[in-house]
Amino acid sequence: MSLLFFGKDPNTDEDHCPTVWVDDETADLVLQGWKTDQTTEEKCLTFGPIPDTEAVIRIPARMVDQIRKACDAAERSAAELR
């Protein structure tokens, strides 16, 4: 697996940064974010359970541009995999 790095949240320190990557073999987005608060998680649970292997994370809106670029790269990679 090779991860293509697209960026860290520019407004956080180097140790606690929401980050976005794309797995160039599967075209999956890989996201690191802040754990959500209990209220947010409870609201998410109204749509269904959150399995133990999954997590609800929060990514700041200021990272939309980085995520958009990662989505474009993931879309290109997925097209190559077809």
C-alpha cells in the first residue's frame, strides 16, 4: 500500500492534525480526524449503529480544498483500476 499525502489541517500543531491521504492501490480516502463528541455520535446513531471497526470523526471545513484534491486523485485512481 502506498499513501498519497494531500495535507494536514494548517491550523493545528504537527502532533494533532486532521490529515487526508489516498491509497493509490485501492483509491480509498484515508482520513485522520478528531474524535466526535458524544452529542454528535448520538445524532449519527439515529441513522444506524456504528460498528466497533468504524469511527465517526470530524474534519474541519478549512480542509475542503485538500479533501477535494484527494477525491479527484481517488477518482482518477479508481478509473485506472477498472
